[in-house]
Amino acid sequence: MTLRKPRSRLKTAVASTVLAALLVARPGPGLAQDQGVSIIRDTEIEEILHKDADPVFVAAGLDPQAVVIHIIADKELNAFSTGGQQLFLNTGLIMEAKTPNQLVGVIAHETGHIAGGHIARSGAAGRAALGPMLVGIGLGVLAALAGAPDAAASLVFSSTYFGQLSVLGYSREQESRADQAAATYLEKAGLSGRGLVDFFNNFRYQEVFDDEKKYPFFRDHPLTDDRIGALATRVEQQPHYGAQDSSGSIDRHALMRAKLEGFLSGPGQTLADYPETDQSFPARYARAIALYRQTETEPALKAIDALIADQPDDPYLWELKGQVLFEAGRAKEAEPAHRRSVELKPGAPLLRVNLGQTLIAVGDPAKLDEAIDQIHRALGLEPDNALGWRLLAEAYDGKNEPGLARLAAAEQNFYLGQLLEARTFAVHAREMLKKDSPEWRRATDIILASRPSPAQLKELGVTG
């Protein structure tokens, strides 16, 4: 059985969450109250981002499925990329991009850094710290999801983690190369490069500020008139310079921005920005989310049901309805909504985790087998989903199958990078599982992967 090493990939699931901050920063040494950073997951928004960005990834010779887009809940305008085809977008940048073409232009620029293998400059110490820092960020997110917020805080919210990422920068030569690569990718994808030029021009004034006053993006990606001019000259000569955003991409962009505001801004602000006089779908969506966040459950459900009446096959509306009901303590009522979301989007692991968690919360032992099946299906798509493993442990415990419950707990800790804890659970699982069964062998693999000493292996009686 092949073992997967703990990964720094942040893409892990959150149940009962349409778009919720997975991590809420708490002040610590060197961290101010307003400097918290949250990684968020939302299937709908990730789908929108990939739909617009995937043609650029393909044009760059990248596999779109291998490029992981991480969304950072931060109002600061920023985007950056790291090794392993990891692309980070602040919600502030998504909200500031007025058109889909502007946003995809920035993504194309970051894709230029990824495809070019550019190494950010941050001094020798910063470069040396970057690898383990990203691992720490990934483990921190996973730890928070697995119910270990203190571990998450120590890993993610020390002043060195995202703080160091915010000071990474590229050489001017690398910036220019990324610009030119972006222009090439956009043209090859049939898109205009005008959006990237417009985005840069909109913030040209940032050059007059010192670094403390600049948006993080322009500290890391310094603008110059020559650089903007060279990019503008290049894209203006391309055949697709006059290409316009499609109506579909415009609608998706508006919906994404409305959803982000609904979840990340105060409900009062959302209701002011999307007044009742605005009866567009994104505005109604934002207002429904704002009502839910104000714990006005019945008005929120009424608003969501009206949206579903207009778009009955939208899995994310059913997901939102399920979330509202679940968080109101109405798991039985949430079950049909989450079930419908899975029926409409069977390939989305987060939706299956939502359904599995809801089935467990219903409290009916007869539903545990289906909960286990749904979570296993999710794990088949995202094997490193630590929350899925935790829920699976809970479900097996409810079925009085302690060996499988402990094996699932071992898997959870393994993917969190908590190898000592993983070994402990795997040892207990091994004692309860049938010898030489696939599950017993998996427990043995986890023990071996935890790097035990020869003396510990002998003590445990593990020979492989």
C-alpha cells in the first residue's frame, strides 16, 4: 500500500461551510489584532476562478488540475505564487478587480512566475525559511479544521508565516518576464491583455508611496512606467486585444464578488451595498447570506427558497440552505438540502462531507452507513481531507467499530503531519483490526511512516 506524505497543500475540506473562514486569527507575540489571515474554501468560487483561469494555465503548458488556487480572506490587495504550482489570491484583490479580464490578467502574471520557475527574493534567511513555512501553513490549516486551534495558531499566526510571504519579491527582470509571459498566455487563450494593463494603470500611483503605504501586491511586484509601457505596447499589437469578457464570465464575476462580500463584510454593509432595489441574482444572493449571518434564519431561508425557485438546479443554493439549517440546529431539515446539492454536483468532495456530517448529526444509527459512504467518496477525491477522516472516526465510533475509528483518527493525524499522534492511533488500531487485513496493513504503514526508531519498532512488534 502506497503512503502519501503529509502535504503542504492547503486544499482541504470544511463541512457545513459554504464560505467560512477556516482560521480566525488570535493575537499572539508580534501579531496585531487586525493582522489575522484566514484561508477559506468554497467550491463555487473555486470553480469560477478555475473556469476563467484554466485556459491561461493550459496556454502556459500547466495541468489546470495541478494548479491549486488558495483564497486568503484579507482585504489587502495581493496575489502571489509559490513552488508546487500554488497560487494565492487575496479576497481584496478579487473584489478590487472590476472585470473578469483584470482578474485573469493578474492570474496570468502569477502563472508566468509559476511556469518560469521564478524564485522570490527575500534574502538568504527568507528563502531558507520558505519551504518549511509553507508546510507549516498547510499543517496549521489542517490542524484548525481538525479541532486543534491552538496548534493552528502556533503554526500559522506566528509573525513569521504569512508575514514573510508578504515581503517576498521578484527581480525586475522576473517581473518583466512574467508580464510578457502573461501577454503570451492570454493571447493564446483568446483573451485580451488589456485587463492586466488597466489593472496596473489603476494603481500606478502606488509607486509614489513608501513600502509601508503600498498595497502588498505592489511591494512584491514593483511597477515602473517602462514596465507598464512595454506591456501595453505588446498587448495592443495582439489580435485579441479587443476581445471582450463574455456575458457568462461577467455574471460569474459579479456573483463571486457578491458572495465574498456577503460572507466577509458585516451584514449591515452588505445590505447597504446590495439594497432591495437591486433585484439582480447576485444582489439577492448577497442579501440572503447577510440575513443568515445576522441569524435571521427564517428570512434567510425565505430568500434562499426564492433563489432556488429561480434556479432549482444550482447545487450551491441547496448547499447554502443546508448550511443555514444545520447551523440552526436543524440537521434533519438540512439533510434533504445537502442531499440535493450532492445529487446536482456529485464530483464535489466538500458537498459530500457536508452531507456526511449532517447524517452523523441527525443521530439516527441507521444513517451512519450512508454517512461513512459519503465521506469515503469525498476522501476518494481529496485523500488529504483531515476533516473527512475526523468525521469518519466519529461515524465508526458510533457504529462501535473501534479499530476502524482509530485507523481513521490515525489517517487524520497523518495528514495533519502529527506523526507521533498518528502512530499512537495506528498502534491501537492495529491491535483491534484483523491481522493482515488491508486496514491492518494501512495502520502498519502509518506506523512505519512515523519514523520510529529501531527500538520503538521492536517494542511495538512491527516488522513491516
